[in-house]
Amino acid sequence: MSNRRLEGRVAFVTGAGSGIGRGIAELFAEEGAKVALVECDEAKGRETLTHIRKAGGEAELFVADVSKEAAVQKAIEGTLAAYGALHHLVNNAGIVLVKPLEECTEAEWDEVMGVNVKSIFLTVKHGIAHLKQSEGATIVNMASVSSFVGQANTPSYVASKGAVMTLTKALALDYARFGIRVNCVCPGITDTPLFRYHVSKTSDPEATLESRSARVPLARLLTPRDIAKAALYLSTDDSSGITGIAHVVDAGYLATAEWDNRQI
């Protein structure tokens, strides 16, 4: 008997081409899931697909802009055609815009909200009927420490992540009667391409990286694997009594108002 925790399950993971999304997709495949990789960048998606298959896992790639309803619906339908079921939604796709609010264009604001929030609306809208038919179904949304606190020069991102957290709670209530659990993961400073891009937009990226790292009590950047483990926990029976929570994985970042490892 296999001791893999997602054996025979089907997981739909958005933003699976890099960073946290790739980490989640790879870990879920290692745990036995058949993984629908949803990614707008085909080349990155194929990298994840190749890695999973070489490791002996099972996955299919669906190239899609998750802010577009037709694309999401097609990806859900493709997943069902490939695997015949849907057990877990992981809404990980996300982007950041580093720009003061007054400099944001309407299109930029809409893009951030579309990828970070609207995508959840779309995957749940088109996936929920199939989740209702699946015992132990779960939805995991990717929120952020910025769901709780602000950060400079990223107002659209912070607004979107606040929305993800409260939307998660609303969905948890709406689908509890069907036995579907809905939770979100709130990562702290995680070493991903998105984080590196964010840092690169500052006046002194190296100094910014040093100061951000010093702000973390455990004195290290998190890895995509750290966040993937939390998503796995919330997608298995290990968390069977948990729904509607914001699961913080931040190496202590939110535990203190003042911290600097260089002065400890």
C-alpha cells in the first residue's frame, strides 16, 4: 500500500511554471497526485512538466491566462478529460506591481486584480461542481503576509492579497456543507522570481535584500518548498478539521514590530 498522501487524487495548480507554484506542483506529484499545471508562460510550464515526468510523476500542461474565463474553463475541462476527476484546487498564480497608486494605470490595476483575485472566482466557478462530487475536496488560495499589513509601493498587490484572504473565508462558509475545505497560505519573504523582481525595482537591490532578510527572525528566506509543504498539509486529511484559516508561513516575520538580525 502506498503511503503517498495524494495517491489517486487530481490537483489543479495555477502559476505552476515557477516559484511557489512549481514547488507545489512538484511536491503534489511526488505525493502521488495527477497534476494539472496551469501556466501562461508555456516555456516555464514545460520546464515544470518535464521535471515532474522525469521524476516519475504524472502531469499535464494547460497554457492559460487565469484572468480570462474562457481560458480557465478550457483548462478545467481539459483536466477532467485527462483525469476524469478534480479533488484539489490550488490558486497560486500571482503578479506584483511595484508602483505608487497614483502612477498605476487602470489596466495595470485590473491586471493585478485579474490574476490575483479574479482567477480564484473563475477556477471555483468552473471547478466547484466537480469538487462537490469528490470526497475530501479542498481549495487552497495563495495569500500573503501582505494580507495582514501594508508594504510600500505595492498598493494593488496588497489590496489583492487582502481580498484573497477574506474571499477564502467566505468560500469556506459557502462550501462547508459540501465537505469542501477552503484555506489560504500566507507566505512571508520567499525566494522566488517574483520576489527577486520586486527587489530589483528598488533603488539598491542588494541593500534591500539584506535589510529584508535581516527583518526575518529565523534569519533566512523561505523557499518554494516551505510554502508547498503548507499547501500539501491543507490539501490532505492531516488538516481535516481545518477550514477558513489564513495559514501564515513567514519565519516569524509578523510576530514582531521591530527586528533586525544584524543587531541581535
